[in-house]
Amino acid sequence: MIKVNLVGTAKKKPVKTRTPIPVPTSIAPILILVMVLATVAAGYSWYSSMTHEVDGLDKQIRALEARKASLDAVIKQDQVYEARKKMVENRVKVIEGLQKNQVSPVLALDQLADAIQRTQFVWLSNLDQKDAVLNMSGTGTSLNAIADFYSNLTATGYFKNIDVGSATESAGNFTFSLKCEFAPPRNVAANAAQAPLPVAGGN
């Protein structure tokens, strides 16, 4: 008996071979890469934070500088008021000193006050007198102011042999000493000598 295979011989399908994916033998490179990326991210975050902080500090500095400028103006104004106050107080001291030593106090004070008023930013702190010689000390805001005071004393015509001592700088001002002789012009001195003395009491 003959058998006929009508189905046919089944063909074997070719088996597909997959290319094996190489697996790293160590995870160390991956860890290094992750650490590098983390370090970069942290550095950028720190840099951004510092930049923001620096900007904030710059704003605070500008605000403080503006505040300092306004305070400097107030301090300067107070110094002017204080200088005027000292000038008034020192005038009182000058009057008392001249009256104590009996050297034409009114006339000498008038001429000295005139020289001071003509000089900006100079005031006296002390005045002593012996006979016709006056020794005084004071403060000026600059050497030019002290030089102007010397010139104004000379211009009055009532002071001679003016000798200005060395000036010492302190806190932005200059302290100085000055020695001179009070010598009114001859006609003024003669009129003062001929003036009648005040009479004590009265009828």
C-alpha cells in the first residue's frame, strides 16, 4: 500500500539570533557620571544663591551710603550752630577778661569782634591780657581762615606785633595761638584819655 503525503514536508523556520547587548562589567563609571552631574547642579545652585545675596548686599550698601550722606549734612549743620554758640560764649569770656585787666575792654572787644566777624569759621576759646599784650587761642576750620583772621586783625589798625603760633590739626579743624599788642591809633587813644571819668552817684 502506497501512502501519499499531501501535507508536504514542514519546513523548519530559521531561528533568529539576537546580538547580545554588552553589559558593563562595573557600575563605577555610572556613579562617577552621576556624582559629576550632582556636583555641577550644586555648584550652579550655590552660585545663583551667592549672586542673589551679593545683589541684596549692594542694595543695602547703597541705602546706607544715602543715609550716611543725609546724616553728614545734619552733622555739618550742627557744627555750624555749635561754632556760633562757642563764639557767643567766648565773646563773654573776652569781655570778662578785658574788664578784669582794665584795658579799654569795650574798645578792644569791638575791634576784636570786628576782626572775627570779618573772618569765616574762626572762633576764640581763650584770651589773656597783661598790660597791652593779648594772648589768645582759638580754632579755625582751615589754615586759610586763620590767615584771614591775622589779616583782619591787622586791618583794624588797633593791633600790632601780631605773632601767630603754629597751628595743630585736630578732627578736621586747626587750633592756633596768637599774641599781639593792643595799640589804638594816637587820635583814638588821646580821645579816650581826655574823656571824663564817670561820676559815682548823682544829685
